[in-house]
Amino acid sequence: MSPVDPDLLSIEHLSVVIRRPGREVAALSDVSLRVGRGEVVGLVGESGGGKSMVARSIVGLLPGGSHATGAVRFEGDDVLRMDDDALRRHRGHGAAICFQNPRGALSPTRTVGRQLTDRLTTHQRLTEAEARRAAEEQFAAVGIRSPRRRLGAYPHELSGGMAQRVMISLATGCAPGLLIADEPTTGLDVTLTREILRRFRHAADTDGRGVLLISHDLASIADVCDRVVVLYAGTVVESGPAARVLGRPAHPYTRALLRSVPDVDGRAVVATPGAMPLLKAAPHDCPFAPRCAHATAECTAERPPVSRVPGAADDWTLACFHPRTDELAFAEPAETPGRATAAERAVLEVDDAHVVYRSRFGKGGHAALRGVSLRVAAGETLGVVGESGCGKSTLAKLLLGLVSPARGDVRVAGSRMSDLRGGELRRLRTRVQMVFQDPIGSLSPRRTVADAIAEPLRALGLPAARRAERVEAVADRLKIDRSMLARRPHELSGGQAQRVCVARALAGEPDVLVFDEPTSALDVTVQAQILEVIADVVRDPARGSVFISHDLATVRGFADRVIVLYLGRIVEEGPVDEVFGNPRHPYTRALLSSAPSLGDGFSGPKVTLTEDLDDTDAAAPGCPLAARCPFADDRCRTEEQELRPYGNTRAACRRVPEIPDLLKGSDIRV
Amino acid sequence: MSETVVVGAARVGRFATVLIVTGSAILAVVALAAIFAPLFTGWGPTEIDPLGTLVPPGPGHPLGTDANGMDVWSRLLYAGRLDLGIAVAGVAVAVVAGTALGLVAGYLGGWVDDVLMRVVDIFQAFPTFILALAVAALVGNGTGNLIAVIAAVNAPAYARLVRAEVRTVRESAFVAASVTSGASTSGVLWRHVLPNSLTPVRVIAPLNAGWAMLTLAGLSFLGLGVTVPAAEWGAMISLGSPDVVAGRWWTSVPPGLVLLICVLGFSLLGEGLQERAEAKRR
């Protein structure tokens, strides 16, 4: 049975049905894929598609109640049918997993060094001293600076990127043949994402490991993968060389996925209606057919077999009766109406706002915003971008009056928030409404949808009958089915819940809408749907909007103007096309350079920053970016930088005029 | 090759239901027996049989009589009214008062929280039963006072429990969403924070009712709770305790067993609710 040189991993016709009392889910239906040594395979698709189930089956961790058929062959042995001893050896040496949430997957009460040496002593049978030495090498290998010191750190002392590096060192520590990474970069900044993904490529290239990279983020993994497998509703719909599958996909679902991803080059997102079904039994038709524009009677009559893509020479396969072979067409860049803003009525003004989070004990505190000024006119959308820790969320809280500025002030529709108390403050608060990142978490679990949407109306003192009327009107506008109004949040999908949140924000006809990463918790095709909804909503001429995101591509599609935040300061501000097309500040350029893209991406000369955000000292004098900026000189390290006008943008960098020359001299490619 | 591999059977979700149904059934039987006591016995709870004291179980008295010549079976039935009534009412008052305190302390924080929690600390610094003894000695017995005692010794625990939960809930996005919608503090508390902070209370309250019955019985045993001739299981055990040595088990063992069964019923109910809450969280 065992071939001479089997693939490292070969999953053959794997089907998993999870049976629990009152619930049956066909998690995987006839999935076949393989990973060779030294190969990086991307497993992509939306949540619920079965990505994690594949990962779990490889390490023998299928959830209770699973009924599996087929085989998961690892170096010829079937993982599904291993006994406990074999499975233990397999998990140590054979395959190792990097989990999505590294800080959650690290034990909080043990130092990270101890967690690594523990593994080394049990699986590699090293002595304590050898293990420590090996651990230090491992840490250095994944790019952890001063590894000896970090060995003694506890997980909570590490930043997200550092914790993910530790997680990778834990997974690679025992030299597994196969490394599985389950959404390893979700929640990390763009600059870190590239770096972490490169580690996996490195593991495949230098150590000859197989890597299975699970991700919903197509743009990020496009560069590092050799091959890509696309899952939909537990079935493999397309699989083949990464460049081909992501460059010129043949399956309508892969095409829908790609078209749903916003890109920094500004092309418009095309939404695909509907959502992925949760199957109760293995499908007998094409599961994508109900959402597919090319579906025919054939598609709903039987399940399309896996076949070679017509005209493709290599192992490019798909499961579709109507493969697409034409060029993947994208919509033209969305036209951002050039609205004259200066003369219009300002609905939101922030003037030199400082926010300091005081520590509960002792003096001092953390300055989250250091002198931010901005202005949003009616009908205008302001984009706010920056890495985590730059003050984006604090800015959102400030606009909503959830934190008060230590200095400076916030005016909404002309009234200063800090002047008001009690009922007046509450009424002013209804003028600014926010759409939160986590749609389900921002709805009270025990309240119905109708109740949630009516919340701002209740604050305005509307009688119940008027409230109900208004709720229905808003629900209709956002295409929320009337039958959904009586449901509770746990019965909603992420996309439906976010629609409800947008409806709630709109219900009281506010002057300002704040979107705080409204799509980052959603699946790709759902994200595109919500972006369409938001695009429609921000077009209202009476309202100003603030769109906060770490994802530059998303911001580009909407905003009229953009501000770039870095460590609580605005480093660049200007019209969206200008900032994205001709960034003045090195930081903006670096952000754009590392933004993942499936299209042309950022076309100008690229720049990489030298250090992680968490290693820089925010309190140091001079330009806050100086420690990371490749163009910093001595004056940058000592002089405060103020926003100065360059063309029609403003940037907080004194060297802007010199940068084009500097870039020519040293085109720092990423 | 194509045979099915089954991974460990999923934990049966009906376990919680079994616990809840069993616990409720036990309590329902005891409560109904107490409410409809006259249907099951010809004797009144304080009626004295002139023909004899300490009569062993037999045809006239299914569980015999006690030292005062009162029918043990009938007292056993009637006692449920006081025992269940005081325990449940006491815990109910404790839940309401404790939840209100915890809600305010947890949501407002700051000095309000500090003051309220220090008061709670003082109450919790004493062992529950010693505190109950002291309060009972202070206010005297009587049904209302005993309910107050049970409430006073149990409310602090709820205050702490709810406060901890509220401190988590108030940080959640839906509370921020409500505040930014212009809702008033009381509106946020009542509509969003309170309903989402009650899960642990629902689990603890039934268990607590069981402990409250033990506290009540203990007080009565020591003469600080319900006193003879009123029918109460703790008082019955107290009265009958000297008889056990003489081999007359029927005066004190039955009330002890009923007490045990009731506490068991409350525990099963609480366990079941906890299982269900955990199953939901998964």
C-alpha cells in the first residue's frame, strides 16, 4: 500500500460529517489535496468552508462526534487510523500547528522560553542546557532580537507579532515535516504580515518542510504560496499553481472572491450576493450554484466532478461545469466625486486633541493622541489609517465622547461636547453614531434586532409607534428582511449583524457616522456586500463620515480625504488619490509599500521601515518615526515635526522635498 | 479503506436537562406535599395526641409521635411550608438586593464601588453561619426576621458576583453602542447590562437556596430560628436528637432525610443550570 516516495501529505477523498444531537454538519465533502516537501500550499476560502477542519484532521484533532471517511496520509501513514502512541509522535515530529491567536495559544503562566524548551526536552530528548541553547537559536531564527532576554518573557509581555514569532518557533522547534499555519497573520499589521509570511516561505525553502498556509486573505499569501487550494462549503472548487489560480481563476467562486477584495490601486469592489450555505449532508449539486451567474440546470442536477482546467498543462484542476477562461475583469476605479469641502458646513471638528490614559496607580500614563486636528464637512468621508497602536480606536472613542480629551476639544455640528452634561450630552451623542468592528458583539445578546435599531430613537424620546415605523423604514433601506427584526444577535450571520449595526447608526439621522474597521471581522464576499452598503450610506449629502481602518485598500475605495496616524499624531493628510498615488511622508510610503495586493499594488518606489512599532520609544524627542525611518538624520532625531503643506497634502516631515532624490539613490525594494 | 472513522461521541447535551428536571421534580414534590398537607394527614402540625408520646411508627401515626405527642408525619409535611418558604424568600430578597448593589457598584465604579464593596467585605469577613447567628440573635425570630437574616448573609455574595460580571459586560461593544446612541445610564443598566449579567446568578441562586435551608435548620436547631411548637425540620431534629440514643429514630431521622433531599434537589437544579450555561458558551 505504501508507495516508494509518497508525498509528505496527501489527503484522499476526505469527508467529515459532524453529528451531534439535533445538529448535523457536513464539514468536508470529498476533499483531496497534497503538500510536498519544500512546498507552500495556500488553503483559502471563507469561514465555514472547512479550512480549519482540514488542519485538524491532519493532526488528528477532529472534534467529538466527527464521522470521517477517506484518508489523511502523512508519509504514507493514515493519520485518521493512527493509535495514540503513533499520533503523539506524529504531532511532535510529523505535523505542527501555528494557531490563529498566538497569545491565546501560549500558556500565560509559563515563560515562552520554558514552553519551547519543554517541547525540545520531550520530543527531541535534549538535556535542559542543550534545549536552552537550541531555544535561543530557534528564537534568533524566527527574527526575535535579543533572544536570550526574550526566553524569560511571559506571553503578555510580547506584542502580537513577537508572540506569533514565538508560536512559529514552537511549531518548528521539533523539526516537523509539515507546518500548518491557521490564519497566522490575522490581526497583525501589514508590515508584520509580510515578515511573518516570509518566515514560512523560509521554512519551506531552507529546511525543506511542507507548509500548509490557511488564510482568508488572498492578497497576503499570493506571493509566498506555490500552490493554492480553494475551499467552498467543504468542497475543493479549484486548485493549482498560485500564480494561475489567483491571477486568472477559472472557477466562478474564486473569481467572486478575488473581485471582493479591495485593492490599494483603487479598483472597485464587486459584491457577490448571498452567503455560503452550511451543509447538512454532502452536496449532490454545485454548492455555489445559487450564487453563481453562470449556473445552469446541470449545476443544480449533479455535483461537478474535479477535472483539469481546459487548456492547462499542469495540475490545475477545478470542480465546475462552466470554467471561465477569459481574463478576470475588474471594475474601473470608483469615481470619488471631487467635492469642494472647505466652504461647506463642518459637521465635525477636532482641534488639537490630546488623550492620555492615566494608569490607575501612580503618576504618568499613556498618551494615545498627541495633538490631532481634523475637520469633516457634510457629505464628506474622511479616511483614517495607521497600524495598531497608532491611536485609531482612541480617535473613534474621542469622536463619540467615550473618552474626553486632556487638551483641545471636539465639536459636533457646532456644539462642544465637553460643555454639555446629562440630557443635552445624550442628545448630542445621538448626532454621532458608530459602526463597530465586531458586529455581533456590538449587539446586546438579549435584545431583538428591532430593539437594537430603535436604540437611538428611544434616546430621542420618540413614541413606540413612531419608533417602529422608523425602524422598518431603515431596515428597508438596508435591505434587512422584516422577518429578521424579531431575531436576536446569535441568530444572525456576521454580514446580517453588520447591516443591523449600520441600520442602528442611521436610525437617528446623525450628522456624523464613524466606521471603526467595519469589515475586518467579516468574510471576503460578505465584506464586499457590506462595503457596498456603506458606500451607499456615506453618499448622503447631509452627513459626514469617518472611516477608520488598518486596511489601506478599503479606505481608498471610500474616502475623499485621508489622514495617516502614527503614534497618536497625524503624519500626513490630504485628498485620497494624492496620498495613495504620491505619498509625501516616508511612513505613508512604507505602509503602501507593504500593503498586500493582487493587482498592480502601489506603483511608486517602495520603502521598508527598519524596526517594529513596539520597539520604538514614543516619548523620545524629535520625529517619532526617526528610529525606523531610512531617511532620518540627526535633525530628525531632535526636532519636533509639524504638519506642513506640500502641494495639496500636508505631511509632518521636513525632508519631503529631498525624498524623491533619496529614493532614486536607494530604491529599497521590499 | 472507505470505512468510517468515528471520533469520540459528542458529550450528550441532554445531561443538563436531566439534572434540571430531576431537581425540579424533587422540589415540586416536597412543595406540593407541604401546600396540600391536609390531604395527606389527619393530624394538624401542632395537634397533640393525648394517647401517647414517642409512639413508634404504626397504623395511627405513620412515622410515630415525638416527645410532645405530635404526629411526626404531619409535622414533616407542614414544615415544608416554613422551610422552603423562608429559604426561597430569603434568597430572593438576597438576589434582588445583591444584584442591585453589584450593578451599581460595577457599572459606576470609582468611589461608589469602593464604598459598597468595603461594606460587602465587612459582611463577608464573618463565617456565614456565625453572621446568621449574630443577626438572628439581634433581630429575634419570626418568619419575617428569618427571611431578613437569610437575605442579609447571602446578599453580599450576589453583590460581588454581579459586580464582577458587570465589569466585564460594561466593556463590551454593545454597551458602548448604547451609550453612544444617547441612552441614559439607567437605560443602559436596565436594558443591556442587567440582562447580560444574570447568568451566574441563575446558577448560584438554586444552590444558595439549598444552603439557606441548612442555615435555617441550623438556627432552629440552636433555638434561634423557628421554635417548637411551630413545625420546622431543624427544630424537629433538635427536639428529637436526644431520642436517637434511646433507639427512637423516627423523631429526628425523617426530618433530616427530607432536608437532605431538598438540598439535593436544589443542588441538582443549580448544577443543571450551570451545565446548560456552559453548553451555551461552547
